[in-house]
Amino acid sequence: MAVADVAHWSPRRQLVRTGEHEWLMRDGADRIAIVRAVRMRGRVHFRAVTWAAESEGRHLLGYFPDLDSLAAIVWREWLIAHGRSTDLPPR
């Protein structure tokens, strides 16, 4: 990874759109979370669940008002759960 890439890295860049209202958050080849836009009380929020092939294996991570806060919190929780420093960019 080049220095310029690290300077512009953000958790939001780990989100890949997979549908009109759906994203997948990744860490390299690892799938982290499935994100869906949902309407609640007339406003769009974003729901994140852990990645699993089947819905029975997924766990709710939370509802967020925007993709930036979702990405930051989900990324941090992923790093902590895997014993990695929260100060490092992705591998």
C-alpha cells in the first residue's frame, strides 16, 4: 500500500455497493458486514449485521444515521474482535 493510499484511507472505503440499497463491508478478502438502507419514521437509516452466508448466522451490529458513522463503528468493532490495533489501515 502506497503512502498516498494510507493518507486517503477511511473505513467508508471498505463498503462495496452490492444492490440499490445494500452494501458489503470488507477487509481485503474477508467479509465483515452486510449493510442495508431502511426507512424508519420517515427517514433513511442504515442497518448493519455481521456477515454470514445464511441469515441465521448473522448478528445485529446496529442502526446508524449515516454510512460514515456506520463504517467507523463497524470497522473499529471488527478490529477489536480480531485483536488488531484500531490505529492501523487495512491489511
